Amino acid sequence: MSRKSPSEKSERILDVAEELFAMHGYDGVTVRQIANKAGVDVALPSYHFGKKLDLFNAVFKRRAVELNESRLSALRNCQNNAGEEGPTVEQIIEAFLRPLEIAQETGDQGWTNYLALIAYVNNSPYWGRKMMSKLFDKLVREFIAALRKALPEARDEDLYWCYHNLSGALTLTLAQTGRIDKLSGGKCRSSDFEAAYDHLIPFSAAGFRVLCGATEVAEN
Amino acid sequence: MSRKSPSEKSERILDVAEELFAMHGYDGVTVRQIANKAGVDVALPSYHFGKKLDLFNAVFKRRAVELNESRLSALRNCQNNAGEEGPTVEQIIEAFLRPLEIAQETGDQGWTNYLALIAYVNNSPYWGRKMMSKLFDKLVREFIAALRKALPEARDEDLYWCYHNLSGALTLTLAQTGRIDKLSGGKCRSSDFEAAYDHLIPFSAAGFRVLCGATEVAEN
DNA sequence: CAGCATATTCAACAAGCGTTGAATTATCAA
DNA sequence: TTGATAATTCAACGCTTGTTGAATATGCTG
């Protein structure tokens, strides 16, 4: 137990780094700030995780596996429950989004910070392509394959642009900039992921249908 | 001429700062990097623009007025061309997006960098709310008002969430992370704004209609 | 208790940071 | 040409950065 699991301070460093990196980006945070906020010496992050970039990677990787498993299981679940023709577009997108509510459900602020960190990386021209691909491409391709099956007449190009739009809307949601709070005068809240997904699912599903052949419903 | 317009090097500093800030964010760029790439002394940015943060603000403000005017004129244009009932959702979104193709049309790389900088700011939890509001809220509210008129049965809450989704998809497009290039195996290109908008306009219009009362078409 | 590996702190380093005051060059009107 | 003003460079400052080697504390094993 004591050997295998990292020390308590080690996890506290990851938690604090997660929060600060999500808020200010990689370059906007110093190792000293992390150490101070975690209540440990400046040298401890280096001891546990090596260089600053290694620490960043450790934070980014930490929850990725669990998140991917959760989303994939949601996809498999809706595929099993669906009939021969497979799940609908709405069901697939739902499986893509709902697992992200884990932050709200568990009340774990760490998950909220992590999702904001994903938004930071995904939107960054410098980090974006490489880091996201490495950890999330496999899963994303599963979802796109499911969507392709639900929209058999779709052209590949249209399918990818639709996913891009969905991904962008999701990214801005995860970033939690508070912008919609101000714009809407408080009627919408950035932190309310459930409301965001309740709107994003029908919103993007309609988009997919329009651009990727809406014959699905008419045929039945 | 010489007094009023800033010197040639002064503009070069802004151009380089724009490019680097868009790529690496505020904290990911040093004043020295900017000066080196611009081919000027380290002290010159401070002389012309003051503190580093003032330089960042100068870059962010520089093209904002022109961009806002261009978008507002596109909105007024489609409003004037439309009949009594006003423009359609598609026409409004088109007016919101097409002016952003100015970068491709003029071949000015500076505009591409600037749009990526907007994406960086808009997606940043720290900078996002304040900086975006200051420069773009007035315009955004014009567009939302036009959309409200085109969708008279819409609940305010739904309208704002729909705009949020549109804004997110646009933001990821402007960021130009190259992620869709890799995902699609080259079938889609991040740099092809025209293709992005050709897809985003019907995509988001369908979303607006589904969530904000689709009776518009059925009634006519 | 002794011994040892791990965890943590301490102290310091070389490098890079933003910024500034003084010195130098360019620009242009008189 | 001279003088004034703006533009630019030069040199340096005090401070912060990430990282490291040695010293100390902690916790477990025997």
C-alpha cells in the first residue's frame, strides 16, 4: 500500500497542478506556485514527477484512462440496448457527453478542473493536435464509426465537420469561462453541465441529420 | 504621416506579438522572443506599448473595431434585404461568420493569427469573460436580438445555449489546431474557413430551429 | 532498537525574465 | 546646417524561473 500508491503530498501536487494549469495554462503557472498552494517544498514536484513538462503530462494522463473507459462503456451500453440498426444519433451523442457529468455527480472539483484542462489543450494550436490525439483519438474514432453507421448516407467529410462542431461546442462548455453567465444575465450557468448537455444533444443531433442525410427518420 | 502613424517597426512588433500570443498564449511568450523575431531591440516593445500586458491589449484591440464593423454591416445588409419578417436564421448566422473569411480573401496572415488569438482568449477561463465582453458583447447582443426576432417562440435560456454552441464550434475553428486534419486523414483542413462555415451554418441553424421553436417554416 | 529506503526539505545555481535610464541614431521643420 | 523631437539601441538592474545535490525527516522491516 505505502510503496505502490504515491504519497498523500504527491497527489496533492497533482490536484493543485491540475487546477492551476486548467486556469492559466502550462506557461501561466510556476512550479513554485504549485508547491506553495500544495503546501510542500519547491523541490518536491521535481522529485516526484521530474521536469515541469513531465508533471503536466502526468496530470493530463491521470484521469484519461478512467474517462475513456467510462465513455466507451456508455457507448457499448447504448449499442447493446439498441436493435439491429444500432443506436440513434441522439443516443450516441448522449453516450459521448453524459459521462462528463461525473464531476457534478461525485462533487469532485478535481474532475471539473481536469475537464477544463482538456478544453485548454484541445483549443491550443501548440499542444492541441499531438496531446489530444495520443490519449483520445482511439475513443473518438469509435464514436465516429457509430455515427457513420447511424447516418449511412453521410459523406466522410461532412461527418468530420459535424464532429468538429460538436467538439468545439463541448470544449467551450468544459472551459467554463463564465461568458454565457454574463451574456444571459444569469439565466444560464457555465457550471451547469447538465443543462449544457440537455441543449447540446438535440442541437448537434439536428446538425448531424441536416448535413449527413436526414433520411433516417423518413424511411421508418 | 510620420507623426501620426506608428513607425514601421512598431507595427512589426504588433504583428509578431499577434502571431506568438495566438500560438502560445500570453504567458507562453516573452518580450524578448517578440523583439528578436521582429528584429528590434528588447526595449522597443516597452517604449511603444508599455508593459507586456499593455502590448497584449494593444494587439487584441487593434483589429477589433474593423472586425465588429464588418460583421455589423453584414447583419444590417441582410436585414435590409429581407422583408418585413426579417432575415432567416441561416442568413443571420451567415452574417456572423462570413466576414471572418477576410483572412483568406486578403491573404493577410495577420488576420488568421488574430482570429486564433480570439479563440485563445474566448476559451480561457482566466481572460475569457472580461476581455471578450469588453470588445464583442455589444455586437453579439445585436446578433442575438436578430435571432430572437427570427425565432419568436424561443425561450431566452434556449437561445443563449444555442449561441453558446455556435460560439464554441466557431472558436475551435478559429484556433486552427489541425486536429480535424489528422482525424479526417486530410479530408478536412483546419485552414479552410470556407468549408468550415459551409458546414457550420446549416449545422447550427438546424440546432437553433430544433431548440427554439421550429414552427417558422411550417407556418409559411 | 538499528538499518534502510523513501519522502521531504534546505540552500543554492545559472539562466532568463520584464523593465528602465542613459546614450545613440534617425527624422524633419526652420 | 542646426536644433528639437521621436525612434531605437545599449547596458544593466533586481527578481523569478526550473532544477539539483546535499542534508534531514519519516516510516517500515527485521
